[in-house]
Amino acid sequence: MDVYLWAKLLHVFFVITWMATVYSLPRMLLTLAEAGNESAVKERVVRSGKRVYVLGHNLFGGAFCFGLVLWLYVGIGGPWLHAKLVLVVLLLVHFTICGRWLKRYAAGRPLPSARVLWWFNQVPSFLLLAILWLVLAKPFQTFE
């Protein structure tokens, strides 16, 4: 296999595994909000959440690096790619907010309500759907 196929394979792998962390961290926050006074549960979830947060940033770095290789090697681009990157940045912001809420909670400050966290938990699905549409349809691409 050539560089393009390896880079594409690894980019997709890192994106999929990063998305697992993007989905699990807000769910952990919701679990903490609903845990009540169960300190053992809270301690385990906070510890796991911190690991997921660090892992997620490392996975995002891998996805970014291999995406950069694809962009430099193939030179694919255009308005659809810019729109995709904006949505990816929004996903990263969402993930970072979750990590900061977890750190604040570990420091003894309260989380948003369970209802707010439930809605916040839904955001990645809509962003991912839009990203997939942009990648597959390439709607703004001009063909010459």
C-alpha cells in the first residue's frame, strides 16, 4: 500500500477512536450529575474521565497528523474541507468543555444540571452527521 492508503487508514482509525472518547466523556459527566451521594461511584468515574480526556486528546492528535499527511500528499481541498474543519473544531471545543467541567467537578465545584448535560451529550451526533455528509457528498466542490 502506498502512503495515501496508509494515511487514510490511520486517519479513519484515529477519528473513530477519538469519537468514542467524544461520546463517552459527556456521558460520564451525566453519570456524575445523577450519582447523588455515592462517593465511590463519583471517584471511579472522575478517575476514568480524566483518563478518557487525556486519551481523547492524544487520539485527536493522531487523527490531525494523518489528516495533514492526506492533505499534503493528495492536495484535496476546497470549501467542503473548510466547512468540515470548522465542524471538527466545534467537536474539539465540545470535548474540551467536557474536560474542563470534569476538572471543575473534581475540584469540588458543581456540574450543570442533568438536563443540560443530557442535551450537551447529543451535540456530537449532529456535528458528526454534518461532517460525514461533507466528507461523502463534497457539496461545494467544483469539477473542471
